[in-house]
Amino acid sequence: MKIEVLGPGCKNCETTARRFEEIIEELGIEAELNHITDMNEVMERGIALTPAVTIDGEVVVSGEVPSRDKIKELLQ
């Protein structure tokens, strides 16, 4: 599973990335987690609101910091 957090590195983006990292570890899921902070790349992907999260190329979160429960739901 490939997970990408897209955003400029703001507090909300960092919180989102940290939550995903923690829950991946808690659930014992094998996943690659990357944080894309290059706003040119974010815009090229058509992301208008950050933080955004993609899982295997599909946008699953946009413009919000997902709750821990939401992240668990997305990963299972």
C-alpha cells in the first residue's frame, strides 16, 4: 500500500502524516508513507485543498485532518 500526504508542511499536514504513521504501526500494516511538500507537484495532481491523502493513487482525504477512527477505516 502506498500512502501519500500532500501539503506544504503546515501543522495540519504534519499532524495528518504523524497520525497515519502511528496508525500504520499500531495496525501492523505494511505501507509506504510519503509526505509530498512540493506545492507544484501537489497542484499538478489537481489537489486544491490540503492536507490531502492518497492511498494507491486515489484521493481519500482533502482539506481536513482526518480523525484516528477515519484513518483506521481507510486503512482496513
